[in-house]
Amino acid sequence: MKVKILDERESSIARILLKENELLIAQAGTLLAMQGNITQNTSFRRGLTKSNSQNPGSMPTESIFLTEFRGIDPKNEVWLAPSTIGNIIIHQITNYKLITVPSCYLACDGNMNLFFGVPELKLPYNTQGLNLLSITGKGQVILNGLGAIYSININGNYWVNIDNLVAFENSLKYEVIQQKLKGLRSWWAKPKLFIKFTGEGKLYCQTHHAKDWGHLIATKLKSK
């Protein structure tokens, strides 16, 4: 499988070349176009997390639809376009498992395994945790983000706003840190949540996140 990223500045597109019997696992709904003799099969993955409510147990949180593309002929093409406006990057998994935010997952080699629930980020003021998508095996993973994506090779400690997280290698240890706000804003605003990473490994972050982006767009809309 060969991947080429087109138009890397604002609205990136991934062009994947599939040989005979090669398999691509992509997030459903991201198909832009395809060429050749290709079969498709869509499946559903759902994560479970423990509830902090009075009724203990497990409840569904994150979920994702996946589409498998398998090449039948020697030469096939699949074009993927993510739902958000931003960059696409390729991560090569060799030794360490990759943990990613489900919305930032675009596609990966078909010989890799994807599953929810390990690890789970426990949010201090939320009744649920944040399930993350774990990817194991060896091969290429295609990630997308809102805005630009930047990578950091961590060696020590690094703090990241939880809303800007894209993915990280499981060689990194992590904990959620709640930052208390001071002043007038602290009366109504929720505390900021950061993830503190420790150790050695690669981390990916995005420059924008959906909450602030959606609020900015909403302020520009006129009511009818």
C-alpha cells in the first residue's frame, strides 16, 4: 500500500494505491473516489466505559463505522477526504502501539488491529471517560486533524490541552491534569484539562479543536 498526501496546506486528501489482495481500513464516509476493481465492507465498532453514576456498569461512549477496501486487480486507487478542514499525516507503526482520538483516525493498513477502551482517559468533572482508539501491528496509519498537525518527539515531560490531542505512542505514560482558573472567569467556566505525558515517544497534536471552531462559526451565522 502506497499513500500520497495531496494539497497539504488546508484541505488535504489522501490517495492510496492498493495492489491485488491489499486491504485498507478507513473511517466510513470519507471515501471521495476510487478506481479499479475494489470490494467494500462496512462494520461498526463501539467502546464501553464504566459509568460514575448511581447505577454502576458499562455504557457506550465512542463509536466508529469502518469501511474495508480490498483490491482485486493489480492496480487500484482509493481517495479519502476527511470531514474536517485540515492536514493529513502518515504515521509508521514499528514497535509501539498508537493511541488516537477516534475522530482523528482516517485509515490504516488492513493487517492492523483496531479496538476501543485501552486506555481510557478519566475526566474529572465528567460522568464518562474518553475512550480512545488503539491501533496495533506494523504498517501505516493515516491521521487527520482540524487545522495543522504537528508532531513532537517527547523525551521527558510535555503538557497538551486535551482538546488538541490527536494521537500518541503507548511508550508514553500520561495523566489528566485539571488546571484551576483564577479571576472572574472562574465563576462560570469549567477548568481546563491537560494531559501530562512522561517518557519517550511521539505525540501528535492539532492546532484547532471542534468546540472553539464551532462556536466561532456560530457567531458568524445570521438567524432567519
